[in-house]
Amino acid sequence: MSATASASSAPADLEARAVSKRFGAHLAVDNLSFAVARGSFFSILGPSGCGKTTLLRMIAGFIQPDGGSIAIGGRDMAGVGPNRRPVNMVFQQLALFPMMSVSENVAFGLARRGMARAERVRKAEAMLERVGLAGAGGKRTDELSGGQRQRVAIARSMVLEPTLLLLDEPLGALDLKLREHMKLELKQLQASFGTTFVYITHDQSEALVLSDHVGVMNHGHFEQLGTPQQLYYAPATPFVAGFVGNNNRVAGKALALEGALVQVGTAAGWSVRARAHGTIAVGSAVEAFIRPESAMLGRSAADFPPGQLAYTGEVLSLLFDGANSVVLLRELQSGQELRIALPQTGAYADLKVGDRIHFGFDPERAICFPAAAAHA
Amino acid sequence: MPELARAAWSRRLLLALLLAPALLWLSLLIVLPHLDLALLSFRERIAPRQFVPSLAQYRTFFTEPLYWHVFLRTALMSAGATALTLLVAFPIAWTIAKLARGRMSALLFVVCLIPFWVSETVRTLGWMILLRESGVLPQLLVHLGITAQPVELLYHDATILVGLVYTSLLFMVVPLVGSLESLDNALIEAAYDLGAKGGAILREIVIPHAAPGITAGCIVVFMLTLGNYLTPTLLGGKNSLWFTEQIYNQFITRFNWEQGAAFGFLLLALSTAMVWFGLKASGQRFSDVMRRT
């Protein structure tokens, strides 16, 4: 599989060609090729054990690929150690040096380049100011808050002006509120530095919010590589449809084809129409994915446009979460359970468990894959 | 209220009972004899069974060159042996703490421990069998054609150092392994990633992190070496000139307990001074270091 993460003609800062890595019988990274354009924010999104950490460590130079090549800034990196690559990394647990002050942490890499002390201190202070930590240089690292430590880790790498900054799930150790805040800050920092960021995460929301391009990784290869919008609205595989964003997964058989639409029937007798992805034969096993927010709710069957299938469901539970509130419904005839987003107008604020309600879907916004294509 | 007071009292009694064996041990076997030795060292015999308080024993130490030469030599050789032990133990500790995995690491530890299953006397006699003129190693050197005649490998300063390092190794490896195991590998990788080479990582990351363990190992090894009697005497023979040998001579051979006691206190002062100096020089606090041993 080959893909370029950028439609523009910006030169690639990172280019992987047919990279593979095997640990014993386990193929961690499987013949992976991709390119990351200069100045972009690229995320590798995948569940734990998908090989994303291995890939990142190969880019950083801590492990050598078994096959293929990695080029950074147009230069092949075979046999180049991590200390000589134009790449720096923000570690998962940050790995700030506890035996040094904040300023010494930031100046560490400069000292290794043989820069004079006065120059080093000046540059470290300037970098700390840039990440909003002016005057914190004399502090010990354990005197800082989680967010401040994060910024020191980024400053320590960015002061070396790397071609590529690698980030290994750096937000994982933070609490939810701070994580939301740091997401925003990270995006702003990347925009202001203009450095190419390669970010790995298992959190799809981090990947969608931060990235220009995302590679969704599973079992050592990319399931799909595209913009967050492409991943969300046009998933290429059932894995991506299930992993990125919330989705209702409906497994069944293709009952009939109507142009580009497939009528999917479940074993319990529920049927729904969805857009076909790839070639689907009538009678074959399929799986359909329906986004919770693509459903429409109605007080009566007459609320739906003519020709659209409408169902009646019973409210199983209400999960109120402000703008992200959802209702869990059970379709009356088949017992099919579905997760449907509540409109933000508050029109259904009076909904109670046990109520009956009508619902339907726009078949163009549901997607149906042949079940045989499932990798997971 | 009386209920509470009784609980507090019984808790104090329990604490006293728990500490009693250690306190008895300390006061009866260490503090009391040392008080007696201190009194001994500050008196002089002027006639049979007649003693007067005096500093004569300490004066003898400074006026007789042999005594303070041996004293200085013992201090320097002990410091040298400690430094050598650190150099030998560090790679071993690094291998156990960072490179070996699971069973392998435990096995290496046992390999370090095995020599201590044999008494120090037997171990040192083993060295003598290997090193004496008609011993295994000189014969092997002749056999390989490296030397024409069997050479005497015993009774050299280098032999004493080898014996002392061998005896002390475990006491350096244990605190080093402890302090290296607690070093997060990510710190080493981060330093490497920021452009550091092996030497800089060792100097800037590993040694500062392991400093309390290094200091603890050095203190223990220095004290053991300084106070060692058997190894220098057996491997160095008459030329060993180790200060503990002088103390032994005064007490046992010359029956001059006053002089022996004074020497004992001088040795105690030396080890205290060296430990204090070592802590100052490495910028460590005694309480931090002791937690590592």
C-alpha cells in the first residue's frame, strides 16, 4: 500500500518506503509506505499493539527496520543513530531529567552540540518564553504542573530545531480537562513553529482534532490514510468505520441492490439501507455502519420524507452529555439496539426511558462493506 | 482519657521491647568497649600497675615515622582499592540492572554471591595456592613460555589490591544495582535522542542518578578495606604494612593495650573523616546514602 499524506506539492520531510519490522513470529510493521509533507501535523492512530510505537521508534532510530528505508528531510537514515538524526522525540512519560533544572533540561541538547554556556542559557530562556514558561528556568522539574512539564518536554526538543518532532502519546498521562487544553495548545505550538509533527495516539479524538492527515494503523499496516474528514465521512474499511468516531455496527446479509444502495437485513429481521462500498453481491454477508448523528428522530411516522424507511423504537436509556447527548433505542419489531444522537435544539429534552419514538436514516450517510473485507 | 493514656503507654512499651535487643547489642558490645578503649588510649604506664593520664600514645604515633607511614599507606591503598572496586563493579551492576532479563539477572547476582559462601580465610588461601611461586599461575606462565622461571606473585601491593577488590566486589555491586535499576530507560533514550553520546549520557544522566548508590558502595567498601586484617596480611605477608596489623601487634605481640587502643581510635577517626570528606565532595547527604545501602 502506498499513499502520500499530502495533496499539495510541499516536499516530504518524512518518507517511509516498504518499512517492515518483525519481532520473532510477530510482524509489528508490515511493508509500510507513506510520506509526510513539510510543516504538516501527521498522526498515526491505532489500538495498542498495532505497531505504531515500533514505527515511531524506527523513525527516531532506536530500532532498525528489517526491510525498507526511512528518509528524513530527503536524507536516507539507514545506519544513522538517534543522536545524529534531525529528529527529536517527546516521550510518553516525558522523560525530563530530574537531576537538572528546567533550563538545563532545555539546554541539554545544545550543550551536546558544543554550544557555549552563555549562548545556551540565552537560547533556552528564549525557548521557555516561547512556550509560556518565562522565568521557570531555575525550577526543578518536579515543581512543575503536568501541563508545564509537557511544555518543557516540547521546548527541550524544539530548541534543537529538528526537521521532525515525534510525539509518543504525550497527553496520555494528563487528566481529561488538561488533556483538552493541551490539545489546543499543541496545535497552536505546531502552527507557530511550523515544524513537521508526527504524533502517535490511540485516542481518535486527539488525532481528529490535531491532525492535517491521519494514518489509521491496524496489525502493522495502514487501513486508511487521509484527512480527518475523509476518515470520518468516507471510511475505507470496516475497521476505520468502527475505530474513528462512534458508529452503530449492523451485521447482516445484502437483501437487494438499489443502484448504489444496499438493503441490509439482520438475522433478527431488521433491515436498513446503506451506501455500498466496493462490490456487494445479493445474499452475501455485509456489515453496515451508521453514525449516531446521521439518524433523524420523529414524534410520528409522518415527520419523515416519503420513501424513507421509518422505524419505531423504545427508549432503553438516555445518556445526557450536553451537546454529545445520545439515546439508546430498541427497534420494536427486531429488537435491534441503536445509538442515536439527540438534536441540540432541545426538542427531545422531555424524552423518558420507555417512551416510543420514530426514527430513520439517510441511506447516503450510512455505509456498507462486504463482510469478507474485514481485517479485524 | 485514661483509656487513651493506657494505649499510648502500651504502644511505647511495645516499641521499647522491639528495640531492646538492638539497643543492648549497641550499648554492651560497641559503646561500652569503646569507652573503655578510649580511657585506655589516654593513659601511660609509668611503673608496673601504675598509670597516669597522658597523650603519650598519640605522641608516639606522630613521632615514630613507621606508624604514620603505615597509616597513610593503608588510607591510600584503601582509597585505591575502593576506586578499583567501583570501576570493576559498575559494568557488572549495569549488566545485571539494565542488560540481563529476569532469570539471567538473578543468575548473575548469584554468581557474584557464590564466593561469599566460602569463608574469607579459605578464599584468601585459595588465592595463595594460585599465586605462590610454586602455585598454579606461575607454573602456567612458565608452561606457556611467558616467563623462564616461576615468579612469585604473592607479597606485592598489587596482589593485596586484587584480593581486596575481590573481597569487596559484592558490597559495591548491590547498592549500584539498586540505584541503576531505578533509572528510567526513557531518560537514557531521551538523552541519546537529544544528541548525547555514551560518555555524556554516563556523565550527565547515569552517574548523577546513581550517585547515592555509588557513594553508599564506596563508604561500605572503604570501611571494610580499611578495617580488613586477613587479606592484606595473608596476601602481602610481612611487607603488607597494613594498619590493622599494627593494632594487632600492639595488642597481641607487645601487649601494649594503651598503644593499640590509641591506634584503633586513629583508624576510627580516619574512616570517619574520609566518609565525611567523600560525602562533601560528592554533594550527597548521609541519610539519602544510607537508604541505598
